Amino acid sequence: MPEAEKKTKKGSGWLSVAVDYGPLIVFLAVYRFYAPQESEIAAEIAAIVKGTIGFIIAAICALIFSKWKLGRISPMLWFSTALIVGFGSLTIFFGDPTFVQLKPTIIYVVFGVVLLVGWKLGKPLLKILLEAAFEGLEESGWLKLSRNWGVFFLFLAVLNEVLRHFYNVDNGNFETWLWAKIWVFLPITFLFTFSQIPMLLKHGLDLEGEEEAITDIPPP
């Protein structure tokens, strides 16, 4: 591999994380800026709508940045951005935050089901979705990784629905749900991602130069 390509690959893994999670940070920042000091549903919804507008703009910018800086747009990022724009637009149009809270559940369920179906059919679809190339990883390793991620995605879907039920605008806890995307989902996802490394090593993974693939985790 040419030296220039190695340098590009070395830092691109964390750029992928920034692209995936950057729009969520923008959403949180805009929402916090406009959030009312006291609990007031109308003002709370207005803050969420403004945050959603920032979310949509940031997601589109992340898509463009990914193509420019990383030279690619992963299928996961395409799908996530489409849902952000679609459900974000519904949130803005109807003034109902339920749509933006449902978006992660739909992403997790779709990817979870797709990966598990692919695993049952003997096709490691995670390799296609992540566009990752783990050097030396056997086909059986890819299959196990796809299965494990499929189950994990469904777990995240259930977790999001539980949090959405207890933390929403109606009970004045929408911000708690929003913070959970950073302080609960992100750490759990990182821990799960790195917990897979021992299994991957048993199936031939060569960690040399694989930072990009390992840190190319799915968006929230």
C-alpha cells in the first residue's frame, strides 16, 4: 500500500465517527440553545424543531464531507441521512418530536433484520454495509460478526424504545433521551465494537492498519 494511502487510512476511522455523530452534536447544541428555562411544552417543541432543522442541515453537510474527505459514502450513512431528512421533515411539519425519536429505532430494526437474514442465508452483509475490509478475516468471521451486530442492533432498538417511552416531551424529559444518545448509545456501541476483536482475531483478522474498519461504527 502506498505511503500516502496509509496516512489517509490511518486517520479516516475517527473522521468516520465524526461524520456519523457530528449531526447529533449539532442537534443537541441547537436544542440546548433554544430550550426554555422552565418546562413549557410549546417552547420545548419549538426548540426541538429548531434543533431538528440544524440536525438535517448537519446531516447533509456530513454526507458531502464524507464524499469529499473520505472519498466515499457508506450505505449506512446514506440510509441514516435519508431517515434524518424524512423524519426530521415530519417533525418540523407536524411539530411532533415523536418522529425524530423513532428514527433510531427504525434504523436499528432495519439493519438488525437485514444482517440476521443475511447470516441465515450465509451472506455476511455487514461487509457490504460497512464497506470495510478486515485484512485476513475469514468468511466465517464475517458471518459471526454480521450475526452479532444484527442481535446488537435489535437490542439498541429495544433500548431506544424504552428510553423514548420514559423520556419524551410529554413528561418533560426529552433532553434526557437526547443526552442518552451520546452518554449511553455511543459508549455501548464502542464497547461492543471492540469486544468483537478477540473473536475476529481467532478468524484471521490482521489488526495492522485496520483502524478505519474497526472505528467505522454505525450512526445513532
